[in-house]
Amino acid sequence: MKQTLITLALAMTTCLAASAQKFALVDMEYILKNVPAYERANEQLNQISKKWEGEIEAVLKDVEAQYKKYQSEAVFLSDAQKTKTEESIMAKEKQASDLKKKYFGAEGELFKKRQSLMAPIQDEIYNAVKDICDQRGYQLVLDRASGGSIIYASPKIDISDEVLQKLGYAH
């Protein structure tokens, strides 16, 4: 009996402590859609990406042209010439693969460029959220857009518009 009362008291204390915490929500997709710098950064990344894709595509077209030429001339080439041409084609294929990795790999140029363009925007949003949390006493802010397991959230705790106002984008 004594143990049950202690467990019940502990559970009530935990519930009271949890109810004293304040929570808020933000919708990062909504916020980012309303930050012009984010749209400009995305456009810049798309342009860079298309340029690099074109560069890789040009190398691959060259590989394809060399291979077609090789196929049509193969019967007239010596073994040494065949080997040299095959090595040249494989070198071009490797060049295309290396370019793809350099530009689009996990630590590639696109990743680095995205980091350099997006980090200041993310830092600015983080600081605005932090300032609002400090002013209002929120202990936790969840991102509604991240697709977590939020089934329902009252619009009263969504501070996305307040974040945009703090960033200077009145809504």
C-alpha cells in the first residue's frame, strides 16, 4: 500500500511538472516559403546544378560518340589501337563519374554550396525562434512540417507567423 501511494505521488508530481512546461510549433516549410532569401538561394542552387549536369552530360555524349566511332572502326583497328581506344573511352567514363561525385556526391560541391547559402538563413530563423522562446518561456518547439507524429496541434501554439515577423517578413 505504501509503495502504491509513493508511486501515485511520483506520477502526480511528474504530471504537474510536465504541465508546467510550455510548448510551441513552427511550420518550417511555411516560414521558408515566405523568406525571399531562401527562394533566391534555391534558384541559385538549381542554376548551378543544371550547369554541372550539362557539363557531365557533355562528357557522357563524348563517351557515346567515341564508342560509336570505335564500334564502326573496330574491324579495321589493330589490337593495340583497340586497347588504346577502349582505355580512352574508359578514361572518359571515369571522368564523368568523377565529375558526378565531385559535384553531387555526399561531400560534393553542391552540398558545400547548399551549406554556405542555407546556413545563414537557418541561423537567422533559429535565432528568431530562440528569441521568441526566451520571451514567452517556451521549453520546446516542434517543427510541424517535419512530419513527426503530431496528430493534432492547436493553432494557438503555432508561432510561425511570429517568427516571420521577427525576421522582418510581416504576414
